[in-house]
Amino acid sequence: YLLVRLYSMGLTLLGLTLLVFLMLRLIPGTVVEQMIGADALVSTAMVEQLRAFFGLDQPWYVQYGRYLRSVARFDFGPTFTFRSRTVNSILREQGPITLELVLLALGFAFVVGIPLGAVAALRSGSLIDHVATVVIAGTMGIPNFFFATVLGWLFAVKLGVVPAFGWDGWRAKVLPSFVLGLVPLALITRVLRTQMLEVLSNDHIRAARAKGLRRGRIIRVHVLRQALIPVVSMTGPLIGALVTGLFVVEYIFAIPGIGRYFIAAAGGGDYPLTMGLTVALTIGIVLVNMLSDIALAALDPRIRDG
């Protein structure tokens, strides 16, 4: 099962890198045009020399093969927006900050979302269930930048309990992680509540109750384990949802992650940096998907045996 998942991950990475590579090549202009700008003193011969230096005079498949060899060596090349940096140095220094933010937000979503979804399902129709439903609907319908702006003004500016900007110390990490984890929290709570209600209505749960099994054991062993399968399976898509709001949260709270570099690279036509950050994010998401598949196989042996 693991070998099959590794093979599938390799094909996915290959296909995504090829897609991103071709999409970036469709954007008008090249690295050479970005470097020389509107300099009229640059001759045609110099432009051709620069194109040959960067390998742009070669067919696209040759350029793609060369890029794959560089990626295999974990060498993502230079960056033209930040001349004193390389893509590797940005990933090495800013990558851990972004990764920490994602892990904190995801951990918050799971730690709060699973108990909240379970309680809402076990007390279906109660006040806590109605409150959880309203909170879920409101959280999923409001974008991250609204929560970041309002909560930042309330807790950082008005009350002063947390810093407004930066990533130094645990107090500075609380609010960004909370804001980024709100949407995954709502998704986990909703999915777990729905699945637990469905499992609780199954015949084997009624049979377990008829045998006299204790309610706590039924919930832990039979209900929660089965209901967690779709929650674990959505870990990969949750990471994708986090990435969509990640750059906004980093920008609003001035977190020195890869967000501002990605935005600057995309706006400035910095192909090496855009490609490198995209490939790094893709590798992270694919790895999380593989780990979630392994966890699913552990929770449900039928997936592994099938």
C-alpha cells in the first residue's frame, strides 16, 4: 500500500511541476526581459547571449528536464526580485515560519473541532448544537481577512493582550494561528458531527447497546473511530484551504514567512522564485495527503486491503 502511494505521489509531483512550468512559460515576457526592462542600450546580441545563459534558447522540454534535475538536487536556483537571496535561502529561512503557522492552525482546528463536533452530535438538537451550527455557518461564510482585521484591532490594538505584528514569542503566534485555523475548525466540526449522527443511527450501534456495552466504549471504539475516517481524509484539502488564506494572514500580521516573497515573485515575474515556492508548497501538500492515506489505512483496514 505504501509503495503504491509513493508511486502515486511521484506521478502527482511530476504532473504538477510540468503544469506550473508550462503555465509560467505562457506569461508574456521572460527572465531576460524582466532584467533589462526598457533599457534601449541593450543590443540584440546581448539579449541572445542572456537567453543562452539562462537556457531560454532551448526547447521547453529541455528546459523542463534541466529544471527537474535541479529540483532533484533541491536546487531551486536564483531569485531576480531579491538579488541578494536564492530560492533555497528563502525556503530555508522563511519556510519554517510558514510551516509553524500552518501546523499551529491545523492543530488548533483538530484539537477544538473534534470535541466540538462530537459534543454537537451527541447532544443533537440542544443549545450547544445550535450554537455550533451557527458558528460553523458564520465562520465559513466570512473571509479570513475580516477576522484578522477585526480580531487584530480588538485584541492587539484595543485590549493590548497580544502583539499586533511579528512572530516573536508565543503571544504573537496565538492570534494568527487562531484566525488561520477558523475555517478548518468549522469544516472539521461540521463533517464530524454529520458522520457521528450517521454512525449513531446504524444497526451495529443499536446491537452494541442491546448487548449492554457501556456508552463511553461505544462512542470511543465504534462511533468516533468510524466517524474520524472522513475527517482524516480531508486533511490534504484542509492544507490547501489553509494555503489560500495563509498569505493574507501573513501579510496582515506582518509575519516573515514565504507569503510576501510569493506575492512579490508573482507580481514581478520572478519565475525561479514563483516556481520554487509553488513546487515546495506542492511537495508539502502531497506529503500530507500521503500521510493522511496511511492514517486512513490504519483506521480502516479495508482501505489497505482493497
